[in-house]
Amino acid sequence: MNGIRARLRRGLREESGQALVFGVVSMIAVLPCVGLAIDVGQIRYEQQQMQSAADAAALAGVIEVSSCGSTADCTAMQTAAKQALVENGFSSSSFTVLTQCASAGSGLTLTVNNGPCALGSTDPNKGNTSYVETVLSGPVSTIFANMIGIRSIRITVRAEAGTHGGVPPNCLVVSADSAASTQGITLQGGSTGGINTPNCGIYDDDSNTSNALVDNSGNVTSSKFMVVGGKQNSGATFSSTPVTGASVLPDPLSYLTTDSDAPTAGSCTSQSATPANGATLTHGTFCSGITLNANVSVTLSAGTYYIENGITVDSGATLIGTSGVTLYVASGSVGFNSTNSTVELTAPTTGTLAGIVIWQASSDTNGINLDAGSTSEYNGAIYAPTAQLTLNSGSNAATCTVIDVGSLMLDSGSNFFLGNSCQNYSSSQAFGAGGSTGLVE
């Protein structure tokens, strides 16, 4: 019996040794597979991170299409794309920015192409400067593959974003460098006053750290509400919570301040500055401004009206300019001063000033006051980069209204609608090149 037990013990010891050997051999076979799986997982993770960053860079770049004008790959576009990478976790010193399919080096490179060129003729948007393509390429270090001499694997990802003419992403923009006495956006609309822009955003570019948005009262409906600076109070109701600390948005209509085709003063018109009821005015230079007295109805024929000393529409008056009108206010204020008045203005759809319905010179810091009644319409862009716009009462029935002003004050009684159905102005730099953005590839 003792002999049998001894033989069993020896057999078990021998089997134990065989299991150990088998286990070691198995580990040697399995470890490379485990290492490969870890490296593949790491590479896929890095690829996803790079793809997200490339997507963000393309979107950031295409937002700058309108500010670049006719200059492809302008500095603002490159800066925006670079900042998008930084915000996605890449150090600004870790990568190089290239343009138009330039040859990439061995390190991490971001190539910004406006228009796209990486895919050649297979890309239907090749060369189209309404699109921005980004290519992010760089080495990813390996862990286990390094043991067999493969220290890194190069990954390349690509994204492409474009603009969709006639659909502006922001219907209300407040300037970052306004000369107006009141900065940013002030909401004191009470229980009934509001701003309604459900299909596009509001961008408060004022960088004042404490009161870029003064939120006292009112109702705001928007797809987004971005604030570069800070926010005071919490009295208004928002459909989209304001996001503070946003990055600065380049002025989407800044091209107008340097446009060589901007309106210039001509000889003073002989038409009356206080036209009679039933009058029809033709475009020209109004050196004494335009004033519509109470209960007067006046029609504006198509064209550009160069106005000095401002324009005023008093109680009960009606101003109609729906055949393609731009009011260029060189000096003075704009005052549509009563809920009993009616103002219907439609911007031209072609030409240098396509889409611009009211343009107040940047040298004119006088305020714009919109009080006109619920049937009033402002079709096009209202641009007053250094002036304060005050919405006191009344409304807006237009389907396309974009506001770009130095600051904005919402008072009680105004329920102002801003629509972004601006396809009629797709030929305009204000709406075509600066339209809504989205990833296309």
C-alpha cells in the first residue's frame, strides 16, 4: 500500500511539471496576441481622438469663410482650426499647421485646405472655397510592437465641412469691440418682452468678464446662446441656457467696413426730408435725413439711400420699401418710434449690398430704436457695429432677419422675431459665404 501511494505522489509531481511547462509555452504564444490587442486598442482610441479634433477644426475653419472674403486659408481660418485642436487636448506647440495639401513632415501636422484637395477629383467639392477640409496626421507610439522594432504607427484622419447658403447660424450677434455706452446684451423685457429666434443662435461677443449678459427679465428662445464674457443676474427665461466663456466669434459682417463698394455720398437730393403723405422717394443722398411725421405714408423705390442726420418714423406713419432697399445711415440715429407705426423693408437680393437692409456706419455710434408695430418687417441684415439697438416694443414679421450690432437692449413690450429663412440672399456674402455650417465628410 505504501508503495502505491509513493508512485501516485511521483506521478502527480511529474504531471505538475508538465502543466507548468505547458503554461509557460501557452503564455509565450498568447502574450503577442495580448500585446497586439492592446496596441490596436490604443491606436483606435488615438484615431478617434484625432478624428474628433479634425472634425472640430474643419467646423471652426468653415465658420471663418465669410471673414476671409476672397482669401483662401486666411489667417483667421488657420487660427480657428488650430484653436479647435488645442480645445480638443492637443498642445499648440505639438503640431504644425499647413495649407493646401502641403507635404507633411514626420511629426504631427494639421493641414487646412480651402477648398478641399486631399482626395483630388474624387471629391465633388474639390477647390470649392465654401468648404474647408482638414487632414490631421501624426505618429502614435506602440507598446508591445516596440519590442520588435515598430516604435510608432502613423495615423491620418480627414474631415470636411461646408456652408449652406442662406441659412445663417447666428441671427443675433453683438460686437466684441463696440463703442456703444452699453456693452453686450441687457434683458429687461418684463413678463411679456422677448427675443424669438428658434432656428438660429445668439452670440454675445462682448468679452467683459462680469456683465456681458445682464439677465434681468424677459423671454429668449434660441437654438443656442453663447457669451464670451460673464453673466449677471438670473431673471430671464431661456430655451437654451447661455454658455459663458465662449471663444470670440469674428464679426460675420466685418467685410462691410472695408468694402470698396460701400455707399458714398453724392449730391444732396432735392427731395424733401419730410415727405408728404403718399410720396414715393427715389434713392439718393439725403443730407438732412428723412422724417416721416405722424400718419404719413411713404414708399421707397428700389436702391441705396445714403442718409445723413438719421431717419425717424413717428406715430401712425408707414414706411414701405419692399422692392430691394438698403438704408445706409452715415450719421444720426435710426428711430422707428411707435407701436402705431409700420415699417416694411426688404433688402436687395443681388449686387454688392445684397441682403443688407440697414447699415449704420461704424463711425456713427448713435442708437437704433425699433418700436414699430406687429406688422413691421425687416427682411435682411441690420448692421450697426458700434451702436446700441434698443427693442422697446412691437415685433417683426419677416422670415429673414439678422442683427449684428454693438450692443442690444431688450425693453418691455417687445417680442421680436428673428428668422433665418434667408435663401433669397444666398448670393450675398452676408448669407451665402456666411451661412450655416456642417460636416459633409
